[in-house]
Amino acid sequence: MQSRRAFLLGAASACLLEGADPVIDIHQHTHYSGRSDDELVAHQREMGITKTVLLPAGSKYGLAAEAYGNDSVVAVCRRYPGEYLFFANELPDIPEARPVIEKYLKMGAIGIGEQKFPVDSDSKHIDLIASIARAFDVPVLLHFQHKTYNFGYENFHRTLKKHPRVNFIGHAQTFWGNIDKNHDQTVMYPKGRVTPGGITDRLLADYPNMYADLSAGSGLNAFERDEDQAREFFKRHQDKLLYGSDCSDRVGKGKPCSGSQQIAAVRRLSPSPEVTRKLLYGNAARVLKING
């Protein structure tokens, strides 16, 4: 009954969205906060997502969100070919990292991540992940959270320099807080006006291989705390920003759903329809090599 309900909801949403601009969501999870696969599918269709990229957890951690691992995302993609794509993932500091990640890249994964583990952002562990990404020509998506995951964001420029042919996609609280030059690293969801020139602003400007995932409450907060600056940020980095939702609700619309709020924010704050299309579709299609 649940599968039938999800199918009917999806069909209805597809009819309503026919002719709408395509949207690629680069950041979702299976079993996110206990959400079922059918609820995930219904949620994404309600948001109007054309294609969804599923990011698996590693074998020992559920990404602090009860997320499931590699096999779970492959299973959803096999149920919905063309509608869902997947990344490969594993803890970067265990012996199994390379063989596990390579296994799923060979099965069709289009990236590595979400790398959300307690290692230094310029460590040998991230070098290992980058070397795999380089060999398979795929991007790496990382969650930066001060003193929690991918430590030492201020040193990440070293990784970008060391691996210029690998595209890195940044995300989460510390990544988005650092659009502000005056950011206090201990604050996860800062408020108030933004002074351009923070670490994230500089990395996006200075490194061709640095990209940004707009997702989650941290991304939404970065836009809404200073909408004038957000407009300039979107304009300045229009070729570097990729839409992701990373929301665990079961609704797919309105206030409970940060992903739908993010889409609305992009459309409201984007300087032009052309930039909107880049942020919601074009950049992801190019960086992740998604066709159709």
C-alpha cells in the first residue's frame, strides 16, 4: 500500500510539474532519520526534483543521521533508473576504504561522499580519497564541521593545491559560516550581515576545483541571514554552486522542508533565469557528468 501511495503521489506531481525547469538534487540519503525509501521517493517528487543523487554512509557511521550505506543507495537506483544516481563512500582512515569505494565506482557511482568523518581536511586520508577520485574522474563531496568532521577547514587549500584535477564540493556548517570574513568558527549557524572575503568565498574564487553544495539548514541560513549579500554571492560564484536538499522530512514542501525552501530561495535571490538554471541544474549536470 505504501509503495502504491508513493507511486500515485509521484505520478500526480509529475503531471503538475510537466514543463517545469529540471532540478538536480545532489544531496539526499536513504533511511535519513528513519525515512523509508517510498517516503524518500514521494518527498523528492513533491519537491519537483528531476534527478536525485544519493549519498551513502560509511560502514561504521550513519553520517549522524541514521543514513544507510552503499548497498541501500544502489538498490533505490535500480528501482528508479534515470531518476536516481549514487555516490560511493567509506571511512577514509580504514584499510577497506579503497577497495570498497572502487567497488561501487565500478558499479556506476558518479562521485565519492558524503565524506563526513573525523579526520584532518589536509590529511593523508583525504589524499587517499582524492587519489581514488582522480583515477575515476569523479568529484568528492565533504562535510566541514569545526572540530567534528574534516578538521582544520582553514588548511583545506592545501588539499586543493595538491589535487588540482579533482573537483571538491563543500557543504555544512563550517563551510557556509565561512562565507563571512568575520566568522567565529565555534558558531554553527551565524546570524547577521555577511562581510565578503571569508575562507569559502576565497576558495570558490581562487581554486577552479572548489565547488559548493547549497544544501541543508546551513546553506539556507547562509542565504537568508543577508539576502543582499546572497544575491551578490550567487552572481559571483554562479558557475560553482550546486543545489542539494539534504532534508530528512517526509513532506517535501513548505516550512518543514528545507530543500523546498532552498529552491525558493535560489529562485528569489538569483540575478537571472540563466543563473537559476545553472544553480538548480546546469552546474550539477556538468560537474557530475549527468546526461538527460
